Amino acid sequence: METSETELMLKGYGLTMAEFTYHMPDYAHVLNTFVWQDYDLMPDHPRLFKFIEFWQQEIDGALHSVRFTHRRQLAPGDWRSVVGEFYLN
């Protein structure tokens, strides 16, 4: 069973977004970009590095650079149960 995004955030995962700049396979002097995002653990970023390894083994475009950012959107102490709903109109 797949873990939900909320469960991942409560376990300390945060949203990691990476921009891959790579050389086009048929036109080596042309650069292109690819944006990737997933929930990952800081500071080791195992999912990001696993994707980079996948890229280097399976994709023809050689990597030029990788820029990434990480944001913890929710910490275990930030979550609280709220009961109630508001209906407008």
C-alpha cells in the first residue's frame, strides 16, 4: 500500500523540487531542462539521488547541472485535528 503525502510529511519528509539541465542526445551543444519533484528526506535526499542514478544509467542526455530546493511543509508538531466545516452559499 502506498503511503499518503500527509503520512510522509508527518514522518519528516518535505517536498523536494529539482531542475535538471541536460545535453540533448542528438544535439550535444543544445541544453534542455526537466523539472522533477517528490517527497524526500533532508539532508541526504535519497529519492533525489536515486533518480539521478537512474538518469545517468537509463537516459541518453548527459547531465549538465542539477539545482534543487527542499521545503518541509509540515512537521509532526504542526499538525492538529480540527473538527468542523464551513459551508458558503
